[in-house]
Amino acid sequence: MAKDFADSLKDFWAEIPRVDEDFLGSIRDWKNVQIALDEDTIWVKGFTDEQAVSSEIQQLPNFILYELRDGLLFRKDALVPSKKVRTALLWTSIDKALRLTFPSSNKNFFGIDEKIEIKLKPSEEEQPTAALLSSMNDIKDAIITLPKFKLEKLDWMVINDKALFLGTPLLSFPGKTFWMKDNHLLPTGFDFEFKNLSSLLQRKYNASQDQWLLWDENGSVLHLNKNDFRKLSVSTFRLTEKSQEWI
């Protein structure tokens, strides 16, 4: 039985032009994968069966996937080999070989000083809503009429003239909703262009996990300290409203 199982395992290789190296950032978190450089080509190997058919692989431009058999490389479902396997390549773990860079920008979300130029794209996957951003002016009359049990499970903080509510179930207020991924708060209906960036961004910008990273659709982000959130109640809302002199 062990022999049959071993024989069923496939050895996947792939190649991608070096000019498209940046696209490999989407699979940089796959620590089982290795890469090697060969003139104008980057060779990649070590994929699992699941990774070989994943959406991350299918979205890579100019990416050619092979199956290695007896020293020959076969394209998917091909009966004739495309080329011989390259030898004398220096292999390195992909997460160590690729460096992820984060350029800065002057424009930002809610006035922070830096912007991480990461693209978000519409997502067809439905995710539970975890946060709501509402205008203080739009909700100030309604919130003081709500019963305690609807408020006590939520945390909140003020961002300029807006209130950010965190928890479930959320209040039925007008505003912008977000879903939770790791310690990111992403706009409902959006996800990172390269999904594996989520954990990479957390390691770089939120290693201590003491912040929420609140994202806008244009890829701008606001860092929110978790300790700045308070339990929601009518009294804390009224005190905040008074101290900020909301009109």
C-alpha cells in the first residue's frame, strides 16, 4: 500500500519569465515550494497536488506547469515531453528568495502618513460582516434609543467624524461594512488581489497583533490600536459625543 501511495504522488515543476517575478508574490507563503534562476527563466518546483490546481497558480501570467517523469517535463495531459529537466540549478525556498516590497505614497485613508500599495479586488466569496463604519451625525439620535443588550456585545472607537463598531451582531445603521481576515478589516465584497499577502502584511506591519488594519477599496490602510476600542454603551457614546462637540 505504501508503494502505491508513493507512486501516485506527482512531481510538479514550472517555469515563468524573470520579468514576471513579482507575480510570484502570490505564492510566496508556500514554504514547500523552491525556485531557481536560469538565465531569463525562473524555475519552480515542490508543489502539492492541491497547489498545482489552485486559483493562485492559474492566475499567474506566462506560467507553465509541468509534471516531471523520468527526467522529462510533460505539460498537463500531454503524452509527449516538452523538454528535459534542467540540471545544476541552485534551489532556494521561495519565501527566502523573494523579497516583498511596499512602496509609499502621499495619499491615504483617514489621514495616515503611509500607504501600502496593495490592490484589493472584488470577491465572489461571501464573508460574515464583522465591522461597521457609520457617520456619527447619522446615528446619534438612534443609538441612544437602543436597549443595552444590543450594545453590550460591541466594541467601538471614533475616527474623525465616524464611529467604527466591531463585533456581532452589528447594529442596523447606515454605513460601510467590513469583514475580518487575520487582523485585517476588509471592505465587504473585496479581498486582496493576491490572497497570500494577508499573512505577509501582518508579519511586516502588525507582528505583535495589537492592531486592526482597516482597508479601503483603493488599497489604503489605517492602523487602529486594539486598546483604543471601548465597550459600547449609551453612556460612552454620549460622553464621546459631548467631548467631541458633535453638531
